[in-house]
Amino acid sequence: MPAESAIQYPVEAPVEGPPLAAADIGTALTNLLGRKAVLSFFELDDFPRRFVATVDNLGSSHAPPMVWPINPTPNRFMVEERAGGPVISADNSLRYTPLVLLAEAVDAGKAVDLYLRIYPLLQRAYEQLGYPKRYFNDRLIEVIGQLLATPGTDEPIKVQLTEVRGSVPSGRPWVRYEFSDPALESLSAGKKILLRVGSVNERRLKAKLTAIRQELIKRVKPR
């Protein structure tokens, strides 16, 4: 059982409306992002649980896509062969462009307004996840800080296929790539995702994460 810890970033009460019920999250996201974006990118079923589990997992070693609140990026992970072995293809970053554009278009202040209205549901889901004495907003700000510390690189990143033992061949080998550099492979799931999206997308996402983190801290309730 995780030990109880002091709350570092207590959230303010929402100023742009009352707390939301779970059934109203889809409508609120549609008002913020548009109906097409919500239908294209989001998994609304059990959204609070998906959101808190994914945030927590991004700061850990593994973030299984089946619990994400957004749909996995379409098409397969792309690599290209070089003299020293396979590297992540420069074209692979194009798979993430629509999601990055959506993130850039979101106003950080309005996104945090919505987050605060959902927060009671998120805190409850976080406690049910196995953290009854922890505060989700603290974990969110912590994980964003971790993501912002992802080591950036403009050099092609070397990858390799993980070894699969057994007589049945893998039908989806592109999901088995890992970083060849042990230091990169040992990073958290969220940091590895930022490296996979490509250096340009990484910088753009970090800029948005910085704005959201600043907005979250600005909304901290005085103690």
C-alpha cells in the first residue's frame, strides 16, 4: 500500500462551471475540441479511469495502449535500414502529426478549466487504482515534469527487434522494436513515446506540456 504523502499542489475549485458527471465528459470535450476531433481521437468509455491510469503509467516502465483515453496512432511503426542497423524512419513522425496539431490548437487555460471540472472523478479513479492516500494532481505535475526532461536528439535513433522465443512467428513484428541504446530503453514509457514521435513533434509537445504545467501550478489553491 503506498504511503500517505503531503499534498503539494491542491487544486482550486473550478471557475468555469460546476464539477462534471462522467456522462457529461464527452459533451465537455466536444465543446473544447470539436465533435470530429473527439470522435477521431478519444476513447470516452470509463474516461476518468483511463486518464489517471495512463498518466500514472507514462511515468512508469509500461503504458499499455488498451487503457489509453486516446486511440493509438494509426498505421505501423516505421524504420529504415542504415549501415549500423535499423533506425526510426524520419517519415514515422508523420503518423503523429494530426494528434500534435490537435494538442497545439488546445488553449492551455481552457484545458485546465475542464480538468478542474473533472477532477473529483479523476481523484476518485486514482484512489481506486490503488492510491487511496495519494493526490492525482501531484502525480500529473510530476509526470509532466518527467516528460519535459526527456533527452532530445536530432540524430536518428537506433532500434532493434526484441527476441521472441517459440515456434510461432510474430505476425506484427513492427510492435517489437526497442531502442538499441540501453539508456534510452530504460527510460519511462512516456519519455520513450516522446522519442518515438520524432524530434520536431517532441519539441512541439513539450511546448504544450510546459504551458499546461504552468497553468496547473498557477491554479494551485493557496495553503
